[in-house]
Amino acid sequence: MYKNVLVPLDGSELAECVLPHVETIAKGCGVTTVTFVRVAEPMRVPVSDNVEYGDAFSYKEWEEVEAALKKAAVNYLTKLLSRVKYDGVDVKMEVLDGGRAADLIADYATKNETDLIVIATHGRSGVSRWVWGSVADRVLRSACVPVLMVRAPGCYPGI
């Protein structure tokens, strides 16, 4: 049923709680491809040609930080792929950048004929969810494919 599975990760151990679920799905559902994705969201900071007062980044500084974020994402996914092996499954990685995480993930899923997205949710609720938002929730609402949301360990029931 699921041939092409997309697994967005944010680099945290908490987000990796999805890995046992992905392994089980890969083994039991005839999955052919699992793609691990990390989003390197652009920094939203003031950038200016005139930085003499220190109230903004120069364009060069901003580009250096953006490059470092992408490099960190590649390094993380490379290490992850060395740990995960699913027999008969093509395991790939992709770093997405240039926009908001949820939008990039949903667009990637559509463009790459993803059958299932498996994503962790940190289990925020109430005001913290309203303030910080939830990438997993936005993916659930914007993706046109099934989304399996896995609660991270340590969450507690309630709204």
C-alpha cells in the first residue's frame, strides 16, 4: 500500500521517535523508498548593507549562516542514514530550504508522489502550541497524502 514514505526530522532525538514506526511500516507494507528530510529554514533576521551599528547581519554573514545550517542538515542526515537499514528499501535523504518547513514538506510530498508522511509531534498544547505553532499540525492540514503523527515520549494527555 505504501511504496514511497517521507520522514521529516528536525534533528532532535525527540523527532527520531518515529524511527521504529518507519521500520515496521517499511518491513510490513512493501515500501520501496524511504526519504528522510530535514528542512533548513531561512533565518528571519534583519540583513543590511549598512551594519556598522550591529543591528543587522551583513549579506555575507547571513549567507555564511545559511550555508552552515544546510551543512549541519546534510551532516545530520548522513549520520542518520548510516544507522538505518531497511532490507530491500531504497533509503534516501533530502535537505529542503527556501521556505517554511510545513509548506516545503507538503510540496515535496506532492511533487515526489509520496504515499505516507511519518512525522513526530512534540505534544505541545494550549498556549505553547499557539505561540510556537506546530509543524506537524500544519503538515497534517496541508499535505494531500496520509500523515502518521507519532507522539514523542513524555507527552501527557490533555488539551
